[in-house]
Amino acid sequence: MATPTPVTKPVTTPVTTHITASDAVFVMTVQTLFNAPIILDRWSTSSAWVSKPITLAETQISLDGKLNRGFVNSIFDMTLNFAPNSRTFTLFDAVATASRQGQTVYTLNGELTLKGLNRKYTFINGVLVDYNPLPAPKGNVLGDLQAHLQWENVLSAEL
């Protein structure tokens, strides 16, 4: 009788992660306005992006002390910050100009890859809510430019 071959699990190499933000890559598309994805560059050094938490539930406590809860849809709110000499900030100039001239809103989609964390974030059905096209002086140099976006959904996954 033949000896059965032992089942072995494949050897996986642990993924080394690090917390640097310098290898982040954000790619954005603007439906009906641009034909190709645009890689955003020259992020602000102080805070490249800022986001608010997603609300998942609303709760109430009943008179008898029981917690009542319900799922709620919520907007994912995000502000992108760029150095004043960022070439890709012209993307937001173009979206804002086209929106104002056409009195319409353009749909944005994006993908942020954080290589150091081995994570990818996909942003779905977004909109440019507001932005400031003019960098304000900050001492002897110009300050950051901001674009405020809202997304219908954000999904995270491992690379």
C-alpha cells in the first residue's frame, strides 16, 4: 500500500508594510470630460488628504433601555491638498470651469494605492463640491490648494 502524500500549504512570504505616504498613487477619472485617467501629483506635505468617518448607523435608546439601531447611507467626505505648483490641480480647474459654463456636475471616480500598506481604496461616484483656485500667501511662499470632494462609496482592499 502506497503512503499518502502529505498535503502541504504553499509557503507565503509575509508582506512587509510601512507607513510612508510618499509612495501613494491617486488616479482619477472624470466621466464625459476626460478620456484617460489622470495621476494626481505634488501633494501637500502637511496633509495630502483629509477624510471624515463614514456614518453606518443611527441609534436610539428606548425607555426600557434597549438600543434600537438602523443602517444609514452616508457620504464619504474628502479634501485633497496640493502644493501650489501641482500640475494636476489644473484637473480641478477644468472640472470647475466646465461645470460653471455648462451648469452641470461631472462624475468623478478614483483609486488611491498605498503601496506601503499594501492597500487600495476605490472611490465611486464622486463630485467636486468646491475648491479654491487661488493659493493664498503663507509667509514668503504660496500655500496649498484644496479640492473638496464627496463620494457615494469607498471600498478598500488588499493589493
